Amino acid sequence: QTEKTVKPAPAVTQKPVGERQTRLEPLSRLRKTLMKRLVESQQTTASLTTFNEIDMQAVMDIRKAHKDAFKEKYNVGLGFMSFFTKAVTIALQEWPLINAMIEGDQILYHDYCDIGIAVSTPKGLVVPVVRDAQTMSFAEIEAAIRGYALKGRDGKLTIDDMTGGTFTITNGGTFGSMLSTPILNRPQSAILGMHNIVQRPTAVNGEVKIRPIMYVALTYDHRIIDGAEAVQFLVTLKNLLEDPNRLLIGI
């Protein structure tokens, strides 16, 4: 019996369609600085991230009820950042280790809250600092954040604007992020990541309800912050935002 010879399939050659161009662009000074600081942060800290979820219904109801009057009185919008910033300052004072940092072989505590707010600009991510945020009203916080956003857009942020800070908030939710693990902004020991708000089924008093839920993430330096403090900080934040009246009376 004669065996049939199987011929190999002919090689398929793909030809590029149209022109395929590449280009090189120099890294900006800002991008070089970001690269250096982010790698340094990953290499010099014991970073760990913990998560929680926040029912944003109460905050959204307050915004809806008062945003027009707020805008008319203060000439600035009432956004989620002022709620989060205010809640963070209260939680930081309750859990001061989250607001601390390592200095040599000591822990440096702060009795004030200088909150870095991550802002996306055409040239990259920058973190201007809202100083003494624990003393500021919602309107003052919103005005400060808006001012920094405009300066960032126009390339007018200064080194002083971005120097210091005891804690940072970053909001990937503005771009649609569901969940992320933010990188520490050294020498700070913790950073809060906000995310998008999505209608999700959740249990409310034993019944399934559709609620606007935001996942939040806290990345922290495990060298000085234990999981217990990190989790309890997020629980405090959750309680404050799910019952925003607490923000007014500080409980």
C-alpha cells in the first residue's frame, strides 16, 4: 500500500496595510519625576491595600437638594470631593496613625490634616495640597480644589502648591474606574482611592435594594499601620458618608 505524502501548508505572509509609522517623544520633567517617585514608593514601603464599599445615596440626596443654593451662594459646585475630604479629616483625627509618617526611627504624628488631592493635568498627575482641611467648610474645600484644578489645567501649579501633605485622596472614578490599588505618595503613609458610583443590588434591612455604591481603597504602609487601624479608618469613613449628618456634628 502506497502512503500519501502530505505537503506542508504554504507559509502565509502578511503584508502591512498602509504606512506604519513610529515616533519618539522626550519624557517631560514632570513625567520623569513621577517615574522616580512611584518606583521609589514601591521599593521603600511595605504597601498593602484594604477595601470597603460606601452607599452614596444619602450624600447624593443632599447634593440634589442643595446644589443649586450652594452654587448660588458660594459660586462653586457641591461635589463629592468636599464630602470625602471633610469625612477624611474627621477619620484621620480619630485614627491619627493613618495621618502619620516614618521619620528615621520615629513616627511623626500631625495634629492637622493637609490633604493632597490628585489632579490630572495635560502633562500628568499632580498632587496639590489643601492645607488645614480640618478647619475648612465645604465651600472652602470646593473652592480650593477648583482653584488647583484650574491652575493644573493652565500649567500654573507651583512647587509650594504640591509640597507637604499628610494624606492623599485620588479619584479614579472620574474616569470610570471600578477598583484600583493606589500607590503611596511618599513620605505619607496612606492614600485613599475613590472610584465610580454604580447601581448595585445590596441588602438593606434584610431586603435587596438597588443602591448607588462606591468601592473605596486604602493603601497604607504596613511598617507602621496595622490592618486593624486601616480597616477601622475605612469603617469610620463609611459611617460618616452613609450618615452625612455626622459630618456636621463631628461624630
